[in-house]
Amino acid sequence: MWNTAFGARLRRAALLSATMLSGLIAVEAHAQTTPAPAADDTVDAIVVTGYRKSLAQSTVAKRESTGFADAIFAEDIGKFPDSNIAESFNRIPGITITRDITGEGANVAIRGLGSNFTNVTLNGASIAVASSGVTDAQGTDRSVDLSFFPTDLFTKLTVNKSYSASLLEGGAAGNIDMRSARPFDRPGQSLTMNVQGVKADGAGVGGKGSLIASKTWDTFGVLFGISGQRLKTDTRGYETIGYTNPNLSAAQCGATSGCNPTGGGNWTIPGTVPVGAGGGLVAGTVIDRAFLLANNPGATIQQIDNGLLPRIGRPSASYGNRDRINLVGSLEWRPNDNVNFYVDGMYGYKKTDLVREDIMWIVRNGAVIPLNTKYDKADCSAGCTVTSGAYANSNFFLEFRPYLEKTELWGINPGGEWRINDTLKFEAQANYTKSNFHRESPTFGPVTALGVGTTVEYTANPTGIPTIKSSVDLNNPANFIWTGGRVNMQDEKRWYETKGARAALTWGDEALNLKVGANYDDISRTIRGYDNSQAWQNATCGNNPSIFLPSPNSQPGCQGLNQPGAAPAGYPTYPGYGTGFTAGQTGTLTYGGSLIPTAGLSGYLKPGPAGFVTVDWDKVKQATKYDQFHDNTPESGGSNTGASGGYINEKNSAAYTELNGVTQVLDSDLRFNVGVRYVRTKQTIGGRVSVADPRNAPASGALPDGARYPNITNFVYTENTYSKWLPAASIAYDVGERAVARAAVSETMTRPDPSAQLPGVSFGAPSADQATIGNSALEPYFSKNIDLGFEFYTGQEGVVAVNAFRKSITGFTQNQVTTQPFSFLAQYGITYDTLNDTQKTAVNSRGGPTQAQVQVQSQINVPNKLTINGLEFQWVQPLDFLTSRFGVEGLGVNANATIVDQTSNGPATALGVAKYTYNLTGYYEHNGISLRVSHVYRKGSQVSGLNQNGIAAAALFSDDYKQTDFSSTYDLGKIFGLNNAPQVTFNVTNLTNESLRSYFQYDNATFTYYKPGRTYVLGLRMSF
């Protein structure tokens, strides 16, 4: 019979097997509220474990908090299918995360403000991880890369949405704290092991695992934990680097029509048809207005002029390994009930080793000719997008990039608490962390030839990847040459360091106490860029494997010359070489051919897995002496993340006082926290500033001698000091036995983005058409906050909560963008002579240094106020009433939603603010089986400022994103009645195979598109 013990075990085993085979469990719970039992009712105690226990702990912590806070406890963290802490935080109301191209979470944002406004602490202390964040990001703001931290080694994660005076300042949006494991979290002897196999769609099998061992004696405890992973990844996608339109000549657009009124104009239609343009065109034919209208029937000049096309439409592939290892150690000493000392230590290492390759259809700085084009709007006066067309005179650029990133973090955190007597308590803590980062990502970039009749058939996809069909086989190595191509060797290194101390003295008891405290934090960030592109390019394909000093007359790009010989025409001579600024350098100005000439280029290429050629990288490294050049890469202002090199140090000191207590109002408890914090910050900011060497100054009006002497680079320092009083107050009132009403007011601060303060100029693209200039005088953001909330506790883990919040922010920054002639940059030490060959080629294609224009951007504080209003809803409900009615035990629902709206009386805009987000989890937990289906949703939002790619009205937007995950645990001991049996886990991430997409200005203009795919995890967990 099914009621026998054997039948029950068999039934549970069948459920286990079916779940493992299908991986798809549907949990449908029809929620129904039942009256809470009266205090004197006799009810059977319901013992909850596992996920339900963690929810109950979170509910208790929420109820006992005076301010607005949410917490996740270890059971919850460890059993979600989350690969890191960022994804765990995503389950909390009001939290959104930034995802990498693999779909993995990286950064956390609270209540509509970006991750830069979230203060992240480790065990209550400041932390800074030297990381660029998600793939291809700069990651130079104050956000912390949470993909660096596994969930296994932490016991509690807390989100403080309202501030108290004792919380470390720095997060205008809020604070999140990560509490690492300590021995007395689980007294006695404990050993937990977790081993998992991981398989992502399209990639090989990886794995991850963890081990945490702890032991406590009467007064002393020790804990050690290790977590590691090797994940195989293969993400296919599409990238554009923006959109642009043609820069029509007066003859092409007509003198009265007004050329290019929307901006952009980053490619030029030639005045006459070049030889070998293809598309059936006759060389030498004049391309004027009549030509364009005749060859684009149905289109208007206005559409041709303003129609947007991807700057570089490029299908992409990223594949390889993502490795991570983390260790924690903790010692605790509790000589008596009044004294507790601890020392926490942490080490982390993360390595990303990928091949990143894409094939770029070259539009920017190109000369394609539009034929038979169609557009999405008849009236294109304000801009429109190309929906289809053929483009003659096309060519493609292979961008093959080995992508190696390494991040390390060391940290130690000693502290303690001493209860001096019943009314006096002293707490103290110190911290030190050091982190370094290195990204190595060279580029090997041959091209297809111009003038061989290459035509592209382009068809836009309003929701995904457009079709870019080439008339030339892009998977044939023989179709690639060097002329117009390039190689690139840029590295970036970072060193971050934090050190600090905190102390507080509390006088009083729970009914009323006064707390005073102080803290000091010293945080420094150093970023250095390294560039040996020119030397490596000269040797690889520039006809000079020896020594070459660039000059204004040097030939642009790789030439692929095969035979040694005399210096090409226009190359200067250097009679003083080996003296002056070149003292000590040896070599001769010979031109001995390329290490990889065009004639032999195809031998280094091979058909690739993504439908276009790839590179035999080991062979290229050996042939081009890559390691030798890389080992001697000099420091420069450029870097492969696009971040400006420099140094910023902040010494932050603070003191605070707060009054805490509880009193009776109308026979119910009223808890309160009132305080004020004084903060003072001293900033030292340093950066590279380039100035012309005075020895290059022309004598008697003569031209400089080939810019014999390079610009002089100085490291310039500035200092800023500011201080602020930050008040905060919170109250929580128990409304009867089941409800709590809350209110909080505070003023919070976020210091300005360090990357925006560094002096000097950096270019965001090889075409040198977008320059960023730092502003060391930026001031902090200040936010005045109001929070109101009401919670009703339904019993066990159940809670229904509604919160309303408002943030009024001043000091907000905006990216000020102006279009300037290239000569404008001379005041910052940027001249034509200082550009590399790729940049020179791009500037020449825009008319040369006297005519080319550059989009110059810099952050400034705007005088306007930004107001963010929002509502949060939360419902956690066990459905135990179904047990008596239908015999179903262990069902429940955990749901939350957030609505955010922002307004401003000026240009201030909070980027990345999702108007709607929600999380919904249905769970089943009974007799050793735990099942969960979780669904998250984030509404799309604007993620950049205006004036993208020189188009005044253009901004970048993220698409809506949703993800459904399945998580399950099977306790074999409970299912089969076995002793010391393991738990089997089976998880599926991204069940419905969702994609990540963003768009440019118009929702049908795909900017980026990535398909992370599903990830399957099967594992064993054992505890002793």
C-alpha cells in the first residue's frame, strides 16, 4: 500500500527520478490567506528546515530591524542555483543586477540607482576589488564585482535600504554587507562538502565545489573554507559599437536639403565609384544625388542621409574557461559570555581565459555605397534605421582577441566585542585588503581586400541579430590580407588597497542606549595602461621587424610588404638616434620585411567555429615574437579597457552618535534609532598629462624635424577636501501582534566616480573620434531619503510588506558632450604626431587633422535635483493550509515587486533604472525533497546619456530581461531512510533560454545581443 513506509520511499524516489530526467518541475500554488491563530490557541508546532528555515530567519530579522533591511541566510544562499553573491542579492525586493554576456550577475543596484551608488562592505568594512567587471567594461567606478565571491563561504547577506548613523557612508542608494562564515555559526564539529558538474549550452563540462570545516571547543573555534570552479563557456552574440549614417557631400544631398542634420556622419560615400566596387557599378561613375536616388528606388535623400546603419556590425563568439578559487579562514575566541574576539581572513583568485573573435563589417570610417536601401520611416528628418539594402565597396575586419584576465584579493579583518558591564559595551575592528588586476587582450586583425567586388546584403532584425551576408567567403583564409588591418598590444594593470579601523562604545540597555563611534578608511586605486602596439605592428606586418620611430609621414596600418629594402618614401631619417631621449637605445633603421607578410598570412588563419576565420594563436605568437614584445611593453596612457590611467587616494574619517531604544505607545512597542554622522574626505588624484617637448618647437618658423622628440608625460596631482553632516532616523511600531509600521529619514552621500576624476585624455575607440577628459573637481552626490512601510506577519516565514520610498539627489553628474576640431586636443598634449597609425588612418579618413572633428566628453555636476520615487511589495507565504484540505505539504510562495519612477527639474538622469522589476518563487519542501522554480523580470531602461556616436538624440537602452531558474535538492537519507547519505542537487539556470539585448536610440536597432543559453548543474552535498 502507498501508506506503508516502503511505498512512501518508492513514491519519493519516483519523483526524484522524474525530476532528474526532465529538469522541469511546475509548482502551482493557489494562495489563500487564513486567519492567524489566537495567542492562546493550541496548535501543533511546525518544524521547518532547509529553504523554509532560511526564509523564517529572514522574516525574523526583517521584523526585528528598526530600519528598512532585508537579509538572506546561509541555507537560502547555498541552495539557490546562484553562481555568485550578486545573483543571490537579486532575490531581494528593490535589487537589480548587471549581467555579463554569459548571463552571470556581476554588480548590484538598489532602488533605481546604479551600482556606483551602492556601498558594499565585507564584515562591515570597506572593500574594493580590482576588476573591470563584466566583459569589455571599464569597471572603474565604486561598484564591487560580486562575481568574485561564491555563495558557499558566506552565512548572511544584508541589504540596508535606509541608513543609520553607525553605517559606513558612501552609498546614496544603500548598503550591502557580506558576512563570511565563522566557527561559532555552527558550534561543535562540522564538515560540509559540495561537488557539482556544470554544463552550459554549447560548451564543455565544467565543475565547481566547496569544502567548509569548522570545530569549536569551549572557548575557541577555527574554520576553514575553500570554494573553486572551472566553468566552460561559449557565448555567441552580436555587437555594433553604435550606429552611424553617411556624411553626404553637398553634391550628394543637394545644396538646399541640409546634409546630416541629426549628427553622426561617420562614413563617407565616395564621390566616384572606385575600381572593383562591385554591385554592378561602373568605375569612375559620379556618385551624386541623382545617382543615389536612381540606385535606391523609393528612398529619399533624407532617408539616405539620416538612416542609421551599424558602425561595425559584428557577429561574435566568446569561448574558454572561467576559473575562480576562494579561501576563507576564521578564528574565534570567547573566553566568557562577555568577550568575543575574531580574526577573519580571505583570499580570492579569478582567471578568465577566453578566445574572443568577431568579424566586423566596416562601416565607420569606410566608403560603402548604398544600393536598394529601405528604411523604417518615411519621414526621416529626426532619424530612422535602415531595414535592408545592398552595400558595394565593402570589406571586413577580423578581430581575434585572446582575452586573459586575472584578479587577486587578500584580506584580513580582526575585531572583537567586550561587554564591560550590563550597560557598557565596546566594539572594535580593523581591516586590510589588497587586490590586483591584469588584463591582457591583444588583437590580431587582418582584413578582406577592397576593390575586389565585395558586396554586403544587409537585413535588419528588430529583435535580434541582423543578417550581414557577404559576397566573399569569410571562412576562407585566402580572402584576407594585411593592407588596412592592424595588430594591437595593450595591457592594463590595477592595484587597489583598503585599510581602516572602526570602534564604538554603547552605553545603556535595550530600552535606551547611546552609541558613539568613529572610523577611518584609507582607500587607494591605481590604474596603469601599457601599449606596445606600434612596435609589434611594425614587426608583424609593417615591413620593419627591427626598429621604427613613428612620424607624421609614416604609412598607415599594416602594409604586408614581403621584401626587404630601403625605407618607404616619406619615412624620416634620425641622425641623432641613440642620443638625447633615445640615449642607450641601439638598433638600425632598417626595413627588412614583415614577420608575417601578406603572402604567408593565410597560413596563420583557419576556418572558424563561428562561420568566419579564426587564428592559430600559438603559431602567431611564435612567428611575431609576441612574448618578447609583451615583456617589454612600455607604460602609456592607453589601456585595453579604455580606462584612463592614474591614481586616486581617499582618506575618509567619520564620527557618529546615535540613540537607540524601545518605548511603549498605546500598549505597543515603538523602536527608534536617531543619530548623526560627520564625514570628512581628503582626495589625492593623479594622472598622466602629455605636453609637447619644447625641443620640437620650430626654429624661425620652420616645421618641426619630424617630431623627433615625443611628448613629455608628467604625472600631475590635485587634492580635494570636503566634509558633511549626515543625519538619520528610523522608527518601527508594532501594530498589534502581527504588524509593524516603519518610517525612516536620512541624508546619504556617494563620492564621485574615480574614473571621471582622473586627468588626461583617453580615446574610447580606435578611430579617435570620441575623447574623454577627466574632471578632478567633481563633487559628491547627496541624497535626502524618506521611507515608509507596513508589514503583516502571517506566521512562520510568512510576511506581506509594502514600502514606499523617495530619494532626492543633488550633485548628480552628466556627461557633457561637445564636438570640437581635432586641434582642440592640443591643449591636453594630443596632437596628430602622438596618435598611432590606426588612429591616424581614421583621422585622415575624416579630412585629416585640420578638418576632422572629435566628440569630447567630460563629467560635470549639474545644479538640478533628481527625484526617485518607488514602491516595493513583498509576499512570503507558506501554504500549509493545503495539508489538511488536500494532503499536500510543504508548498509556498516567495514573491516581490518594485516600481520606480524618476523625475528631474533639469538634465539629471539616473541611468539603468528599471521601472518595473519582480521576482517570483514557488517552492516545495517535504520529506527530503526541496524544489523551487524562480522567475525574475526587469523592465528595460536607458543605460547611457545622449549624443552617442555624435548623434545628438541617440542613447543606449537595455531590453526587458526575464529569467527562470529551477533548483532542487534530494536528501537521500530522508528519502530512503539511510544514515549519512548525501544530498543530490540538480539545477537549471535560464530554463527558457532567454537572451540579453540592448538597442541604439530606436528599439529596432540592435546594439548588442548575447545568447548565454541554459546551464545545468548536477551535484552532491554532504555534511558531517
